[in-house]
Amino acid sequence: MSTDYEQMELDTRPKLITALQELTDGTIKEAQDMILESRRQIAAENGTTPATVRNRHEAYGIAAEQYTRIAKAVSAIKNDTATLLNALPDPNYNAVDATSSIVNSTAEAAMVLTYAAAEMKRTLNDLYTAEYSEPASTPLEDLAAGAEFQDAASVDPEADGETEKED
């Protein structure tokens, strides 16, 4: 008695959040494609190949760079929100301008986050390939493989049996 079961998933998120997640995923994918195409064009103009992430140290450098950009964008939102907070008790201050600044800095942050997510996806793909593929030989290993080495003579006189035993 064999019964086939189908795995089902119950998504309890509101439809708006689900739609925004799908939109965000699509936007990140599109940004990633645009970044890759841009890198290919630049490499073709220079006559080189597009740079790839070769190790975890380069991946960390990219992540740190993106984090710095994100922190700067979030700081701008924080400053604009503080400006709106300071406008609350002052009826002469235009709150619309302060709110407009928040909209602009939030849109800028969304762009920075989208770019960062796309860059990190590219980094993830490159790093996965670098970490799980067969490592390429280094130039020193290539030189050692092609060289003909001779065995070195032993420096231990007892190992060769050249010394006389004292009784």
C-alpha cells in the first residue's frame, strides 16, 4: 500500500507582502543581469575578461563595501527623520519638505540595497564556484611538477651506516 503525498506549503503572509517579495526578487535578478552585462561590456572594451570573486577574502571585501554604502543610506534616512521630528513643534517649519526628504532618501536606500543584493548574489555565485571546484595549480606547483629533482644525501651519519660503532 503505497500512497504518494504532495508537499504543500501554507503561506500565511499578507498578499501585499508576498507580492512585494516577488517584486523585490525580480528586481534583484534584473539588477544582477544588468550588472553582469555592464561588466562584460567594460571588459570587452578593455580587452579583458570580467573579474570574478576568487576567494572568501575578496567576498568579504565586497560585502564590507556594500555594507558601508547601506549604512550611509540608512544614516541619511535617520537624519531626514530627525529633521521631521524637529519640525513637529515648530509650526513655521514646512513638514512637507522634511517628509519629501525622507521619501527621497528612502528611495535612494532602496536602490543601494537592490544593488547590494545583486552584487552579493553575483559574489555568492562566484565564491561557490571558487570554493567547490577543483583548485587550479599554482605557478610554483607547475614548476615543481616539471622539474627533475634528485634525492638529497642524508645528513645523519648513522642512517647511512658510514660511522664505526664504538664498543
